[in-house]
Amino acid sequence: MKLLFEIWGNYEKWQKASYSYEGKIIESNTTLPLLYEKINPDYCYIIISDTLIDNLICKNIILATYKDYKNKLKEKTKEFLSQQIEFNDKIFDILILPGVGTFNNSKFIGNPKNFYSLLFYEITKRLFTILNNEDESIEFYIDITHGINYMTMITYRVLREISEILAFFYKVKFIVLNSDPKVGTENLDLEINKIEDLNTIAKLNFYYFNDNSIIRPSKNITNDEKRNINENSPKIDKEILNNIYSFIGSFLNALPIFIFCFFPDKRKILCDIEKAYDYFCKDEVLSIEENEKIIIKQKADFTGTFISILQAYLFSLLLNKRYSIENKKEVKFSEIEKLIKLFEFSRSLKQRLEKEIYKIKNIKNIKNDFNDLGYYLLEGYREDNTFDERNFYAHCGFGYNIIQIKRVGDDVIIKSKENFIERIKNNLLKNIPKGE
């Protein structure tokens, strides 16, 4: 599957140039027609800032709500796209994200980090309408030719982080394109260059935030507005949040049994994500004020917790799609064996896990009722309730006194003893990297 991402500034000011890429030349106001023809993407995303609403105001198009402005901007962008290329709603998608800056007739006040949070949300949401189990590889093409300011850096960061999560499950190519400069030169023959072309390495930059708020008030609003947002903005249940952190911690430390044990309720996570998005987009939160200029103000900011639950949602969906993982306390040994491939990103974790699986695989005469793992692996084993942190992580969660196994038909069932689960959760929470 090929995905093309276009980062656009003020397209109304662009002029024609001759763009060349891989032996083909097309004259156009934008690189898109040429890249679309040569790359032949399955989907193409046009990423623009809502600050282009200033173009509408310049033309004396004055509307009542932010949503009205956004819809009108999407309509105008679609018109421009249709002039450049044959538009197909099933392939092209226009993403309008909140920006900051002061322009001729308008001023946009807010936090650029919201651009990052919302783009992460928009891309994650779309991926799960298009990904399927038949896909073995995904190619990300990011064209930054027309990007401006923070938009380019933030979009690159979001797409890079998402591609690194996808790389646990797919072969992912990450290609960044940029044409020769046009501004400041008389040159109208512009080569589109590959400035980055790499195979993405699987990675999960995940952080623990001791805050169950998903939305917080912006700094530059009144105390009454802050109080209102603090009281009414959505929050994620602390228990659900800690379960999410424990789930990701189990993965990061190669604890396969506890990936199942703490596997989150995807519907509840999505519900919290959607509540935060809807709240941010409310007319009174993303508001319009009239002064000498029309002011569009973001009165709330997304927290780091929002990104963490987005990452967990994306990762849990991929795990479920690829390995049919769901929340359960008793896990088949064959299900755990399948997960070895998931840890190819870390040779040490993979080797550690393989060693523990090998031990269990070679146990003879496993009984039909649950017994401690130590009962089979240690001569003279005596049950105890101590939790040894070093031992727990060194053995990928297969503690002799923590894990129990039994034979069911041709498979072995593995579970954690119930009295250890809360202790393990608390320990995992301590060991996840902390965010600010």
C-alpha cells in the first residue's frame, strides 16, 4: 500500500513551474500531479492549516462559526485540487488543522502542539479504514515542497512516529520528497528530490503521564474560562488509564502473558479519544471573536495523556488485527509463541523470550490442573508469594511462583496467579518512561 502526504501552505499564491521526477516532467502549480502519476498512491492526504481561512475573509466571506469556515475552506481547496488533477473522493482527503499566526484580516491564537495532537488523531483514525491483513508493506511518501513553518516539522514527526508503530507489523518504507527551490530564483525547471529514503525501524516512543486529563485550559484565557474547562473537559478513568500503561509496559518489557492480561478495551479508549476531539472542536472552545481582525482562538490544549492513549489505541488495534489478541487471563502457549516475531526490534528481548518459551516447551507430563511453573522446573520447589522485580523482568514475566500452567488437549494454558496481578501493574507503572 502506498500513501502520499502533501503538506501545503497558501496554494492561492503558487505559480506554475516545470517539475521533474524520475524522468517525467509536468508543468503545474504544484508537485501533486507529477507525484500522483509516478507514485500511483492508494490514498493521498492534503494537509493544510486553518489559517488559510484568511483567504476567505480577504474575499469578504464572513461566516458564523468556525465549522462553517472550515467547511468553506475544504470546498475551496477541493476546487483548487480539481484544477490540478482529476479529483477522486475515495483517494484524496483534505485535512484541515488548527494553526497559529497573524494575517491581514485574521489572527489565530493557540498552541502549535495541538496541530501535532490532532494530526496524530486524524491519521490514526484513517489508517483503520484502509489497513487490512493482506498488506505486507506500506510506503509513506511525504512531500514537503509546499510546506511552511512548524507544519512541516510537526507533520514529519507525526508520520515518522506512526510509521515506526506500523513497523512492528508491516514492512514500512519512509520517503521524503522536496523539489529544488523556486522562491528567490528565476529557475522554473525544478527537480523533485528524495531527501530521505529508508526502511523504518520499529519503535514506540511512549510516556507515562500522571494526569488523567485529556484536555486542559490554554494559558491565555480568563480564570472563569479556565475553571469551566477544568470542570467540563473530558477525563479518562484512572483505572482504565493505568491499565493502558500496564499494557504498553508489558509490551516494552516483553511480558507476553501480561500483554493479554492488561489488553485494553479498545471501544472505551476510542470513546475517550472522541470525547476529547469533540470537546476541543466545540464553538465555545475553538471560538471566533470579532475585533479589528477576526480572531480564532484555541481555548484548550491536548495533554500528553491524549497522545499516549492514541498510541495505545493504534497499537492495540494492530495487535488485534495481526495476532487476534484480546483481554484474557488464561492464554494458550501457542498464542504466546506467535508473539516472538513481535520482538524482532530487540535482539536481547527476543532471545530472552525464546529461552523462556523453550523451557516450557520441554516440560514433560504437564498435569491437567494448574500448578506453579516452579513445580516443574525446580527440584524441591516450595510455593511463596514474594515478588522479585529483577527476576520478573529477566524471565519475561515467567516467574516460577507467579505463573501457573496446565495441559488442555494438545496445548498448554498459562496464567498469572491472581494475587500478583496488582503488584505487577504497580511495578510496571513505575518503570514506564515519565513524560513532563
